[in-house]
Amino acid sequence: MGGPASGHSRAIVQTAPRCLEMRELPLPAIGPEDGLLQVEACGICGSDYEQFQGALPVRFPVIPGHEPVGRIAALGAEAARRWGVREGDRVAVEALIPCGFCRACVSGAYRLCGGHGRMNAYGYLGLDVPPGLWGGYADYLYLDPHALLHRIDDRIPPEIATLFNPLGAGFRWAVDMPGLRVGDTIVILGPGQRGLASVIAAREAGAGCVIVTGLAADERKLSLAKEFGADHAINVEAQDPISAVREITGGAMADVVVDVTAYAVEAVNQAVGLARRGGTVVLAGTKGPKPVPDFLSDRIVFKELTLKGAFGVDYDSYERAVRLIESGKYPLERLHTHTLPLADAERALRLLAREEPSEDAIHIALVP
Ligand SMILES: [Zn+2]
Ligand SMILES: [Zn+2]
């Protein structure tokens, strides 16, 4: 194993679509404004699989992984002051590394930062950008001076701590963006890790009725959704979701609809049909990219819907996620199905994408 003593870090490097290899990379020298994280666990995101397949505009070679949790192994004095952390502290690291100066950053929308002229984020910056250790599938991660960190309690198992990502998404996509209010009815399309996280976030925000949809193959996830507080779970292959929600709500339909399905273009039309007049639809699941057939924009006009696209999470939502994990209020270990070593990165990605159908994966973490 690598480490400060050896001066090296093991890392899973993607060299081409569906090509991963283990390499040893040198650890960088740390200056006053940056640091080094010893990775304890890295969550695997649905987009990691798209990256693995080559469906994202990422330049190779690259170390994937943008959901890391770990301990600070080295830290500059100025970085310690700015971040309010010390060596040995455990932190969760946000994916995006904002520039801090562009219009988006200054106005608080740092997710849309364009100051670097490209996607400046962990798991996406290539080995060609010094010092190269930009991915969470490794023993060590470079902490850029602009990285965003969240302290997280030592007592949380690291693989559970990586749930700060899906939970942060739940708070932003299901609560903040649509302005979910106490008593609202929310329909969540897709019962994957972000769908289940949206159930928890909606419950925390006081939703009156939480409805989740999925496929027949999602049976286990749909029953987990109910354990985490969903009032209804609909198998869309057995039941038309629009008539089901009409029945559940007495015709009122949903105040908020969140689409977190991946690749499922029909979910967009469903979302428009499920929202009440004047309701809000948040689109967060990406489609591959494929067009939505039979999309009737007039339905948005006549129903005066608000349609929002959600890209990433923000600092405030991540903070709420971390505090919720620390509270121990939910049995989050029920969401975490697999912990795998770095060397099994490819298997982890295939499990998440159901390429190995024997196991029902929800949340997976790689642990160096
Ligand atoms: Zn992600
Ligand atoms: Zn910026």
C-alpha cells in the first residue's frame, strides 16, 4: 500500500472506455494553501458508470471517484486556517472545485462555475493536470485550495459517511429546488440511492404524502422506500402511475415531482402528467443523452408548471446531509449494500448498473 512513507498512492486509472488499471502515483508536495486526504471510502455515483462506459466528456487518463470521505493526512497552515480543520480530521469532500471568482461563484451558484473553462471537479480532472490525484478511487486525494470540505463525525463508518452525496442531492432536489412545503404531496420517480435519499429528505421537510415509483425489478428498493417513510410505492409496470396518483390524491395530483431515473425518457412525460396545475417538476436524472418522444410542451403551458433542471448539490444541502447522518435518526446502513476494495472498482461499477443481475445493489463504496 502507498502512503506518505512510501511517497506513493495507489489509484484506479481509467485509460479508455471500460478500461481501468491500478497504478502507483507519486504524492505531491503540500504547500501552505493545499492538503492531502487519506481516502477512507469513496461512494459510487450513477454517473461513475456513465463515465466508465465513456458516455461523459472526460479526457483519459483519469482517476474516477467524486464522492470521497477521508482523513486529512497533510495540510498547509493557511489551508488549516481557511477550512478550520487539522491533520487527522475526518472530512467529506464536495465534487466541484469552484474558482471562487466567476459570476456564478460570486452569486452563490458555484455549481455552475465556469471560471476554469471546463468541468473542474474531483473524478473528472485528468492525470495531465498536476498533481494528478484528482479522483476518489485511490489511497490519497489532493486537496486543492478551492476544495469544499465538510467535517464529519469520527464514529460514522466511512462507507456510511459517503452517503452525504445522495442525501445532499435529496435535500436539494426534492426540498430546496421545488420549495417543498409541510403537507405537500411529492412523487419521486426512481427508487435508486437518490430516490431513496429524496424520500428521507421529503420526510424531514414535513411532506404530507410521499409516493415513489419504480420498475418490477425494483421491488426491494420500493419496499425500502416504504421503510424510510414513503406512503405509497408504485410499480409502473403493473400500474399506470398517473391513475394511481390520481386515486391516492383524490384527483389533486402532486405538488412536486422529482425525476431521478437514469436513461428513462418516458419518466419526463410521466412527471409532467403527475404534477398538479401550478406544480413543480425537478428533472435530475440524465437520459443518456436521448430526446423525449411525444413531449408536449403545451401541457406545461396549460398547467403553468415550473420545470427545473438540477445539476449537483450545494454546500447547504451537503451540510444538512452530514448532520442527518450524524444524528443516527435513520438506519442508513440499509441503503448501503456493498463495500468493495479498490481493486474491485470495475465489479463495483457493474454491480451498480445491474450488469451483474444476481445482486441488488443500492449504494456501493470503494474502500482502499
Ligand atoms: Zn455523483
Ligand atoms: Zn467560478
